[in-house]
Amino acid sequence: MDVLLDRQRLSDALATLDTAATAFTDASSINDTLEAAIDNPHGKDKLRDRIGWFEANWSGNREDLLEMVDGVREGLRAIVDGWNEWEIEATRQCEQMTNCEVS
């Protein structure tokens, strides 16, 4: 039985999830920087207040999403690591045998 698994695509997906997790984690500090940059144009703070409101409402959702992304990352990392370990072990065992080819 052949098993075809594109581990490069899985590794790429894992890297994308790592990037997403970092973006979710950094979003709060980016928002603080944005609020500070907006300040009070023409003595009005409505825009800055809306940014703060958005951050407060989005924060809980972002934490839930980050938790889900972390769960998927852990599962995907286990798959990639498991297949890598299997290949190393299979190659080691195959090298001890004659006429064995691992591809």
C-alpha cells in the first residue's frame, strides 16, 4: 500500500498558521499604536474612540480564534513530526535490509 503525503504543503500550512497566530497575538499592540497615532484630530476623539471600541469587541473573538489556530497547529505539527519520524525509522530499518528502497 502506498501513502502519498505532500509534507511540503503541510509544512507550508504550518508556517501560515504560525504567521496567523503571531498576527493575532500582535494585533492588540498594533491597535494601541494606531490609537496613539490618531490622537485627537481637530480636537475630536470620535475616530480614536471607535478604534478602541472595535479593539475591545474584537479582542474576545481574536482570543477564541487564536485558541482554535493553536489547536490546529498542534495537530498539524504532530502529523508532520510523526511522518518525519516514521520516515527516519523506516529508512533506518530499510538500510539494514537488502534490496530496500524508500521513496
